[in-house]
Amino acid sequence: MIGHSSPIIFGIRHRGACAMENDKGKLRRDDFKTGILLILLSLGVLWEASTYPMTDSYGGVQNVWYVSPALFPLIIGLLLFILALVLVGNALVFHGWSAVWRDKNVIQTRQGRGDLRFIGVVVFFSAFVYAYIPNVDFFIASVLFLFTFISGYYLERKDVLIINIIFYTLIAGALLLITKITGEPTNHWLTDGLTTFGLFSLFLISQNARNEDETYVKKLRVALLVSILVPAILCPIFKFGLLVPLPSEGIYIELMEQIKYLFRTHS
């Protein structure tokens, strides 16, 4: 009995292993495509940051390079570039260089969910770099970026990703319009307020999209919590610990400064 059932069990396990291998291969091909895109975006960030002055003189005082506003985007761009290289490297190790480029899924545009995920990466990073960072307080800009990105992919729901892409694009367009109308310097009460309103509106819309699913709502709240905690930890470290000016400082960074002075006064 055991002898007759062993080939069946072996066949089931073999098919399961093949399916897992195919899924892993598909993920690695997606990693290659996404990695190439992220490399291009990181190079764009590095090029944009290189236009900022590394040293300058204010009132006869020469500022050193480590307080330059270019330092933070340079660090972000470099980290993004390294992580993108890791994605591409993993894909090449798994498939090999020639196999990756021969695969039509990599060199041709695919329809369906894969294309949507690819479009999401393009929209989120492009809008963040060119619309949000120059015009919105870096803290709330990072929170909205992380929330749309994490919830769009972590929840693994096509409708949520579509909503996030549309919402993020509309807010980016409104920010550029506000900047063009009001001119420079950026009116942070408008841009930061709009971004904050957009963040919590998107959270409520996404939560009501499937309110009966407790697991979905829990994941959504985790995404929001992580999106808030990461900038809340990193922004003070760079701003007050490393003395690195953030790309755009508005009402939230000013609030952090007020809290810092409040604690310093009482201490």
C-alpha cells in the first residue's frame, strides 16, 4: 500500500515544488524590472540633490558640508540605489543574465496586475520626489508616501492600489497647482494641510472599502502606524541629532522644534 501511494505523494510534492519555483521565478523577474526602475529613480534623486550647494556662506560664516540641505536626499538616493542593486542582483543570480533578458515578461509590457504594480512604483516615487518633497513638510510627505506605498502592496488588493495611485496623483497635481498660484516660498499651511487631509481621507476610504474584514482593517492600521512612526523617528534624528536640514520644513518640523525647545526650557 505504501509502495503504491509513494509515487502519488512524490508527484504531488513535485508539482507543489514546481509551482513554488515558478512563483519564485516570477517574483525574481518582477524584482529585476522593479530594480531597474528604482535605479533610474535613485539616479534622478542623486542628480537633483547634486544641484544643491554642499557648502555656502551666510553672513560671512562658512557652512560645512554636513549641514548641507543636499545631504539628506543624497543619503536617501544612495540607499535606494543600493537596495535596487540588491533586487537586480538577486534576479540575475536566480535566472542568469541571458535568461532574464530573454524572458518576454521582462522586455515586454505585461497586462493586468503586474502592470498596475509597476505603474504604482513609478507614480509613488516620481510624485514623491518632484511634487511632495519640494512643496510639503518632509514629515507629512513621508508619512503619506509610506502609507500609500505600504498599504498598496502589503494589503495585496488591486482596488486599494488603484485608489492609492489615483489619490496620490490628484494630491500631487493639487500641490503643483497651489505652488504655481501662490508662488515661492511654499505656503506650508496650504500644502501641509492638504497632504494631512489627504492622508486621513485615504485611510478612511480604504478602511470602508472592506470594513467587515477584521484582518484587512488590522493590516491597514499597521500600515498607518508604521508610516507615522518611521518619519517620526528619522526626522528628529537627522534634524536635531545630525543637524542635517530636511528638504522641506513646514508646520510639522516647526512643531518638533517647538517641542524640543519646550523640553530644553524645562530641563
